[in-house]
Amino acid sequence: MTVVSAYAVPHPPLILPEVGKGQEKLIKDTVAAYEEAARHMALMQPETVVLLSPHATMYADYFHISPGAGAKGDMRAFGAKGPETKVIYDQEFVGALEALASRAGLPAGTLGERERSLDHGSVVPLRFFQQAYADFQVVRIGVSGLSAPEHYRLGQYIAAVAGELNRSAAIIASGDLSHRLKSDGPYGFAPEGAEFDRRLMTALERADFLELLRFDPDFCEAAGECGLRSFVIMAGAFDGRRVKARRLSYEGPFGVGYGLCLFEGDPSDSSPSAASPSAASPSDPSRLDPSRQFLSIYEEEEQGALAAIREQEDVYVRTARYAIEQYVGQRKRLRGRGDLPPALAAALTAEMEGSRAGTFVSLKKNGRLRGCIGTIGPTRPTLLEEILHNAVSACAEDPRFDPVEEQELSQLVINVDVLGEPEPIETMAQLDVRRYGVIVSQGLRRGLLLPDLPGVDTPARQVEIALQKAGIKEGQPYKMERFEVIRHK
């Protein structure tokens, strides 16, 4: 057996009458679509439902799978008294999935449960589906801060376990779309919001799961999205298979996008067993459609794009990259020109060897920040030494991230920002978030924010983040400086 069907659904609490108190009538198309999806699941009769929720326990670097025999939940957090939702967990499926993920090196399992009760991202869809069909056990999984390819890979393993256990399974991918569709919505308005919803709904109704992997993380953050990672896991469960997709509804009257689609896997594409967990894809290659092996296609695209970026890197970035590769591969810290290969040393600029400046080195992987360390002012005899030192700090000493590992080196996109001399300013009106970075200070406390960052659209927001970084509380006095940056790519 395999994953027979899947449902991309929203989870607005007010869709339930005890919370909405009449407001649910304003999203009647969503209610009707939920009821249709529930009837569809009743026809499919899955034995196991894998429930993906962005509001379940979430970690930056780990997929949490709910442990135990079962769970229950309600909507009391939203001020409502109503029926209690209960589920029984498919412990055999959970154990097999945790074991397969461990063998394959994907960080997923039952450790670190913070809240046993069902979250609202689980309760809302379960209320609809259980009204039509309740003869199933549940596997509940939270999303993570890991990359889209790793979410997709988890979906592949879900399908593999269904095959291994000969289990008929369905997936409920719970998630709202953009939260920034209207100025009076919960998170205000952003132009990226409507564009995100349009692109996502088009991709889902076409079962174009490659497009889900292509969403830029900075764009998604600006759009205030909720459910993309749930949908990517769901997509991975259909990797290499033909899929029939149907769009049931889309609404956004409250400033949040609610979209609902259902998916059926082609029954002739029977799912494989996971007997070979070390394989990149757990599917039987003879039954796969190469045009729908989206993770492989995406990774090939990314390799080509990264190769093109590396070919265009200037000497500042090539120097930082070489310093990172030497440290990660050989634990060697480079000190200066003499530690560089002849061709790179010959390309050094007069500025790099003859001037001093504050410098930031930033690393990204799969569009997400992977490390960023820098100095507000010069701390080394030359700009070259500043870059060499900060490059190693960015890959190994950023407290927000684990040190970069050797297998990640080819996936890194590196920027080197050389800071100009700071100048004092009196008001935020003297800032331009695209042109100037800002430094705020109070005594020994200092916070810096670089210019031209995604999601930082106003001087007020720029200063707010810098104050947070400095540990300066709201209302306390502070000084401001601005600086320009030359960004090397």
C-alpha cells in the first residue's frame, strides 16, 4: 500500500462555530470545501492519517513526531467551550518512520515533546474529517526550521514506511497561506502576500510540486506564510508518482489566505518498501516517473545555479570561501597572503592589503542564513586579515548555528560586506534602509544592522532590530550612526 490521498487545508479557529460565533459564515466556501474533502477521505478509507501541523512542537533542526498512545485537544485557548477532539496514534508507523529517518541521517523522531495536547492546526482539520470518517490512527508531525529539500525528504520517507508496513495512508497538510493580505488583518499588508497565495494555489492545483521547492525563503517571510512546509512534506510523499489534483476553494476575507486542495496518487504507481533506507529515494525506480522526481530535479537546478554563482565570485568572496574550506576541511586558520594559493594571492586588491575596515561575512544555504559574523570597525592589521578571520567565525562560531560541515561547502552562497566609516545621525529621517546600515549604542552596548535586508522596509524597523541586538530596551536613550556598505558577491 501507499499514500493514497492528501489534503492541503487551512486551520482558522473561527471556522468552528464555538469560536467563530457566526464569523464562519463569512468563509462558507472553505467550510463547504472541508466537507467535500472529508467525504473524499471517507471514500478512500485510509488506515493511517499523517497529520502535518506548523503549530505542533517545532524545532529549528529537528522534525518532532508526537510520541505515545494518543492525544486530545480542544479550542479553550481561543475562549471556546466545545467538543474534545481525540486521536489514537499509529505507534508502529511512528517507530518505523523514526527508525528509517535515523538510518537515512534525517533528524526526525519523538524526542523533545513540549505539549502533548493537540494544537489548533490539528484540531480544526480533525473536527471536519472525523465527522465523515474516523476509522484511522494518526501520526502527528511538526515542521522544522530545516530546508525545503529536507521537508520533502521526510515526505519520501513517510511514503516508504507506508509501503513497508503495507499501510493505506492519507496526509492532512495543515497550514494557512499568507497572513498579510489586508492592512486590517492580523499582521498587516504586504504586497508579497497576494502574490504568494496566487503562486502557491497555482502550484497546488497543478500538482506542480517542484514549484514548492523553488519558493525563496525571504519572499515567504515577507508574505507571512504559514503552511508551505507542511505542503512540501506532503509533496515529498508523492515523489515520482502521477497525481490528480483538485482545487476546492480559496478565500481571504480576514487578511489570511485559506486554500484547500485534494490530491490522489495514481493507484498504478504502487509504493515501494523501505527495505533500502540508505537509498536517496525510497521508491522502486522502475515505477517512478522521472519527470515527477522533483527533489532530484531541484537539486540539479541548484547545483547549476551554485556553479554559476561561484564562477562570478570576486576576489573578496573567493578569499572568504577558501578560508572557510581550509578551516572546515583541515582546521587550518589562514593568517595572510602567504597562506593563499598563488593564483588567489595574485588577484588580491590594493584595498585588501593596504586598508582596514569593519567586515561582515554572510553564509546562506538553500536560501536561508547559515552564518553571519562581522566587525563594526577594523580589528586586524589589514582588510585581508579581517576577511580571513571573520570567514572562519561565520562558519564555525555563530552561536545561532551548528558549525558548517564539509558536505555543506558546495552549497554555500557567500557575501562579504565591507563597511564604510560610521557617521553620527540625529533622527531616523537620515536613514535609508537600502543605502545605509545603522549602529545604535548606549555605553558599551552596541547593535548593528546591515542595509538592504529582506523584510526590513523602514528605518523604524531597522532601528528596532538593532536595538534588540544591542539589548537596549524600549524608552532608553541611545545614539545612532549610519554607514554605507560595499557588498561583494
